[in-house]
Amino acid sequence: MRVVVTLARLIAATTPVLIGCAYALGMGVRGPLWGPGAVVGVVFPAVGAFLLAHRPRLWAAWLLWGGGTVIACYEVLRQIAHWAYACGHVEAAATIGWVCSWLGQFGMYQLLGVLFLYPDGHLPSPRWRPLLVAAAWLPVLPAVYVAVAPGPVGPGSAPNPFAWQALQPLHGIAHPLRHLGWLIPMACGVVALTLRYRRGTQDIRRQILWAAYPGSLLVATELLRADVPVLRAFQAVVLLALPVAIAVGLMRYRLRDIDLIINRTLVYGLLVAAIGALYFGLTGVSELLGASGAGSPGFAGLVGAFAAGALFHPLRGRLQRGVDRLLRVERNPYLLADRLSRTVQEAPGPSEALSTAVATVRETLRVPGAAVEVAGDSSGPRVYRDGELGERPYSVPLVWQGEPVGRMLVARPDTLRHRIDARLLGTLAVHLADVAHAVRLTADLQRSRERILATREEERRRLRRDLHDGLGPTLASLAMSLDAARITLNRDPDKVEPLLADLRERLATTIGDIRDLVDGLRPPALDDLGLVAAITALAERCTGRVDVRFEGDPTGLPAAVEVAAYRIVQEALTNIQRHARAPTAQVRLRRDTDLHITVSDTGVGLPNRLRAGVGLGSMRERAAELGGSFAIRTRSSGGTVVTARLPLRSQDPQPSRATVPGAVPHETVNPS
């Protein structure tokens, strides 16, 4: 493959020299000075060789190189034919002209492959394969016909030396059929490219636009068919840009914003046409009036100039809005936010909504990539990405109700637009913050469910272990003792009394074990006495003095909150007894929208290096399970303070204003 690519690059470097020598040879004779094929023969092989140097197996590279090489041969032979005819070599000129006649039919043959296979080298679907084969052979038929058709060939209009006279009756319809041989495959290719554009992603569409923009200009120049030097020069520029645009679309389609180029071309092209039509229309009317003596041509021209100037700005605005609607470009940030909201609402879940929203942000801002980092737990943030961020992307914080929930990352645009509107970023960030918060809530809910399941399974495992290893063997032993007592009663009744006494003691122990097992599920004091009395009973068992105070109504607390509060106070009082050596302690409970717990003592305080043990971890987990908080600190006057907050959720919570879509306060965020 390397040898083949090297040979192709050598031929591409040779074609400009051959075309230049051929044109230099024909400058002294009467003939065509230049043709569009000269541009194709120079540029197309060069661009194809450049692509082959980077991607040797790229299909488009071989199409560009092969098509350009054929056209280069056509241009060189055409100039040689005119030179041979001018020098008197009529037969040689006719033979070379005959080669040019059918070789020229493959002028833009490579564009068929571009239309069907661009940009990824695959057809829109396998069903297009027969159509591609037919389209590839249709242009061959006109070339074969031209090679054997009766008629003049070459610069001297010599008769075709290889003509088949039997084809003479087809001479009248040959010209339309030759055009159909090209138009039908081209039309099918345009349909294939259009379908690929409608079904493709943003990157696919951008690649297609790179090739479609100069291609449409080339078609327009061919349809005009005006032999005007300016138009032919413009056609040469388009032919020069076409392979370059195809190469950019394949290799670096994000290098420039083709959408913006097409948008501006359409707007200002239509604007020039409209203003020109207005001005020249008024000028024509003024000439007619001047010829009839009914008006002044100079005054009408002045009116036309003023009218064109006055209509320029409003007409440009209307044309810009029309082209934006045609290309589906939205510039109003409020409409963009509405589009983002509708996209989010159609998603099946928060994660899918955020992924779709990130893709919408990227498409809206027309940047290479966008991402949203959602702040998570210790495992790190969750990243939702679309495209490539590149180096030093814009970072916009996402804030929901004053709480940071993540950040939005937007790649720096490598397009003609060198900056992104900060107001638009701020508007999008507000809506993305809602979705990011929903994703966090969903993740927290999932973690809570997993934690609840794990806790339930642990509790079941503990119950099974206690029942299997403790209560089960004990009951089995009691059953064996009863059997032994029954047998002893029949044999020696006097020895039954000690056995029954031992059995009674073991039953009492077993009953205590069962009571401890039940108390481990939920403290019975909560059901028998209530939370305040149960905590007071805990305080009375302490060696020091413990004051208990409850502010608010202690009735109607959720069962989970009662258990968590009781266990937290129990663990705090146990720590005071073991470590604080405090003569006094205080327990304060206050109820408002939450249940606030404060346990303080006058002991030695916390050590310099506090190691969180099982007790502190248990208190913190009990508060976190209910969505609350836990903290422990040293008092300035000595001792330790344990605080906890347990949320009290009503059974029918009403949604707050912040949970309603769009209720989050708007703020403008400047990209860093």
C-alpha cells in the first residue's frame, strides 16, 4: 500500500507540470485558452494525494485522486490535439480528439461516489447497493456512445474514425440521453445525501454541509451556462474550493463553522438580489418615464438609492429570521430555554433527561462538546458528556436553591464565532441545575434504598443468628431436660425436683434473652412510656445527674424519629458514662419542623485526635438515614456537645415553590 500511495502522490505532483506544459504548447496556436478542467486536474489529485498521505485507505481520497487524474489527462490531450491540428497533423489531431470526446464524459465521475458514500463511506442502507451499481454504469453509456457515434471529432471537425453508421438514427435523441445518463445518477445521489443529512447527527450534518455548500454553487454555475469571464472565473474558484471542502469535511469538519458560512451567504445573497432588484427596477422605471418626458431619471435614481438604503436594515432582519427558520437556528435565549425544557420533559427519567439536555446544549451553542458534572458522594462526580471538551473548556457552576449541585462544561468554539454569550450560558445553566438536582435526588434515593435493603438484610441476619445460635439450642436443651424429667419421674420421683428447678431457671434466662431480642428491634419503653419518659428512664440509670427537657409537643412523632432520637441519646449518655467522667449532663430536645437533639456534659471533652468509633458512626448513620445531620464538638467552657437534627416529614407533603419547574431564581453566570 505504501508503494501505491507513493506512486499516486508522484502522479499528483506531475499533473500540474503536464497541464502547464500542455497549455504552454497551445499558447501559440488558436484554441481554447483555458478550461475548468485545468483547475480540476491540478487541485483534485493534489487534495486526494494529501488525504492518502494521512489515511491511505480513505475511499474519498482515491475518488478525488482518480477523477482529477482523468480530467488532467483530458486537458493535456485537448491542448495537444489543438497544437497537432495547428501544425497540420490532421489525422493525429482527430485521433487525439476522439480520445478526448469520450474521456471528457467522465469529467465529474468521482462526484457520484461522493454523493452516495459521503461522509462515512457507507450507503444510507443496503437497499441502495443496486442503485449505486446502476448509477455507476449509467454515465459509462454516454461515453461509449460518443466513442462510436457518427459525427465530427477533434479541433478540425474530422469524421469519427471509429464511427458506427448504424447509430445514425439515434443522433437526434443522443444529446438528451447523454444528459439523462448524468442527471439520473446525480439526482439519486442527492436524494441519498439528503436522507443521510436528515437522519444524521450534528457532526454528520456538518460534514455534509461542507461538501454541499460548494457543490450547490457549482450546480448553479452549470445551470446558468453563461459564457461570461466573471462567471467562469467564479466557477474556477468553486472547483478549487470543492475538493478542499470535502477534505475538511472528512478530516477537520469543526475547523470552521460551515453553518455560519451558509447562513451569511444566503442572507446577504438574497439581500443583494432584493436591493438590486429594487434599485434597478426604479432605475428602469425612471428611464421609461424619462423617455416619455414624464419624469427625471436622475431624481428616480436618487429615490431608488434612498429606498434601498432605508429598506436595507429591516429587509436584512426579515431575511435573517427566515434563513434561521430554514436552517433551524434559534437565537432567542428564552426560546432556547423553552426548547431545553421541552426536551427534558420528554425524557423517561432524570438521567436520560440530563443526557438529552447536554446534547441539546451542545447543538444549541454549536460547540465541539459539552458536559455536566453532577456533584455526588465520595466516589466522585457523575459526568454526562456529549462530544469532546478539548482544552480549557468554559466552566459554569450549577446552583439549585443556593446549593451547588455541579457544573456545566462547554468546549471553547473552534469556529468563526470566537465567544459565547454569557447570558445564554446563564439561562441554560439555570435549567440544567434543575435537572442536575433531580439526578442527585434520584441517586440519593437509590442509595437510600440500597442502604435500607442492606440494613434490613443485616437485621434479618442478626435475628437469624440470634434465633439459630441462641434461642434455638436453648429451646432444644429445654425439651431434652423435660424428657429427662419425665423419665426420671417414672423411675425415681424424688430426683425430679432438682431437675424442674434447673429447668425453671433456664426458662427464665430464655425469657430474658427473648425480651432482649425484642428490645433490640424497638425499645419497649417508647411504647410503654413515650419518648420523653423513656429518655428520662435512661438518665436515671446514669451515675451522675442528668437533666432532661423537651420543648414542644412530644406526641405524634414518627416511629422512626422516636427510635433514632432514643438511640442517639442512649449512645451519647453511654459515652458520657464511659469516657467523659462528667458530674452533670443535660439532654435537650426541641421540636419545630425538625426534632433537634442536644446532649452536653461538663466532662473532660474530646481528645486531640478523635477516632470515630462504632458509637459515633451509629449516631451519624441514624441521623443520615432520616435525612438529618449529626455533629460533635468540644464546649468552650469544658465538656462535649452532641447535636443532631432529625427531619419531621408530614404524611402528605405539599410541593414547595422550588419544586415547581421554572421556579428556581434566574441568575446570570459568566463563563470562567
